[in-house]
Amino acid sequence: MKAAELRQMSADERTKALAEQRKKLLDLRCSASLGEDVNTAELKNVRKDIARLMTVMSESAAQGGKA
């Protein structure tokens, strides 16, 4: 996910995407703790996607909820 794509999403879509990414991260962490093979690069990418989503959401809130 790129920040430009996230900025074009509505607030509801961003909230839903954030929930999905957090669930994905939880699933990956659980798999890793059970000793299953986990793509560590995917863990990194999911964490970065969550950070991007949260950044765009906070920018939006700081601008008064626009876009």
C-alpha cells in the first residue's frame, strides 16, 4: 500500500484496512510463535502498512477530517 493510495480512500475504508492489517499481523505472529515457517519480510511489510495507515489517518484528523 502506498501513502498516495491511502489518502484517496475514505475514512471508513482506511479504518477497515487498518483492522484487516492488524488481524493479518496477529495471525503472522501467532504462526511464528507456534514454530511455523513465517515470511519475516511479510511481518515487516504489514507493520509498515499499519504505520502508513495510522499516519494518513492522523494527518486527516489534523486537517479537520478532510479527505
